[in-house]
Amino acid sequence: MKKFILGVIIGIVLLAAFVYFGGGDFLRHAGKEVEKAGGELKQYEYKLKDSAKKAEEGFEKVKEKIKEKTND
């Protein structure tokens, strides 16, 4: 029971310190940075999917050429 009460008191003190020292501004800034990183990752995802599609098409062409040469 003592550990539980001590945990609640420590939690309240940490919450008060977080609010007092500008935790809201920190969270706002962190949120903006995460959103920016998400946008960049989305661009990388599109580039990766596009290059994977091109590579797959290239492999198909090579595969067809190999089949043609082996059939001759």
C-alpha cells in the first residue's frame, strides 16, 4: 500500500513539474516535428514503391528475353 501511495505522489509531482516547466510547449513542438518527419517518410515510401515497380518491370523484361533465347 505504501508503494502505491508513493507512486501516486511521485506521479502528481512529475505532472506538476511537467506543466510548470512548459511541457505543453514541448509537446506542441514535438508534435510538429513528428508530423514533418511523417511527411518526409511518406515521400520516401512513394519513391520506394515507384522504384520497386520499375525494378519488377525490368525483371519481367529480362525474364522474357531469357525465355526467348532459351527457346531458340
